[in-house]
Amino acid sequence: MFCHETLGNACSVYDPIYFIPKAQVDEVGQQIQRAHKWVLKQRHAVVPNKAINQCEASYDGNKQKAAMDCFDDTGIMVLICRHDIPLFFANIDTPSEQQKYSIALIEHLFAFLPPSATVVVLYDVGCVLARSLEKVCQLTMLSTSTDIRKFNILHDDVVCRTCFATTTMHAYGHEWACQLMYNP
């Protein structure tokens, strides 16, 4: 998958069925950009915005981690099950790890799940991703708490059946309030 860009399509010798198509990931990215243009609603959250802003700053996703001039793709984001079995992949073809990859993987997963299935997303910046998904949604399947999201990026049906957690090994980069709320 990590082909040198000067080779063009020469190294595409197979069709990886577990990779989400680039067009699908890019559409999610465009959806996110459109959502960011909307007027934000007042947010009443358990974790203050200041704490999540500091978490987001400690995981600066704008840093380029690979040489973009040598390869078409610079990384892979993988959605795995709780048994550590890879389910789906997304090629990272931008200088940074953007939310479009994680959201595309979540959206793709829900296309294969029954309508009553719930999912816990364990992600190193799960707190930031959860905050980005704004709209009031009552979690009737798991609890009586209200999940307030920042932008309407995923369908309500998907968000109502999704909980976010932050991996314990990344706790050093998170604020105390975030660690308390998003601890698995």
C-alpha cells in the first residue's frame, strides 16, 4: 500500500477488501468541513472545553510524521475489535492524522452492525472526537445520561449507540477531568 509516488499505479497488484476507499474517507472529510461552518450550539458538558482543548493541544494532529514527498500514503489507521483483530483500514494520505479517518472507520463499521448494537470506541483522543460530535442524543440503550456533540457529523442513530473512551496508556497527555470522564 505504501507505493512510491513516482511509480504511479504500478504497485497496485491487489484490491484490499478491508481498506475503506479513499473517496469514502474524503467524503467524510468534506462532511466535517461543512459541519465546521455551522453555528455552534451552547455546550453543557461534564468535561470543560478548557480541559479538552488542552488534551487536543497535547496530541497535536497537525504535525507531519512522515515524508509526504516520497510516498502516496504515510500511515494506516486501523479499527480493531476488542480481541485485537483488525476489521477495517484507512490509508492516511494527509500530513496529519485527521478526524476523517476515525469517523470514516466508525461509520463503515456501523454499516455492518445490527440496529440495536452499541459500540465503545477506545481512541487515544476519544475525548476530542466525542466533543466534535455535537447534538443532543439520549443514550437509552446504555444509560440515562445525555451525550452532547459539537458538530452533526455522524448520523444520530450511530452516535446514540456509541460511547467514547481514552486509552489508559495515553492518560499522561490528558487533563484530570478528561481522565475521569473517559477512563474505560
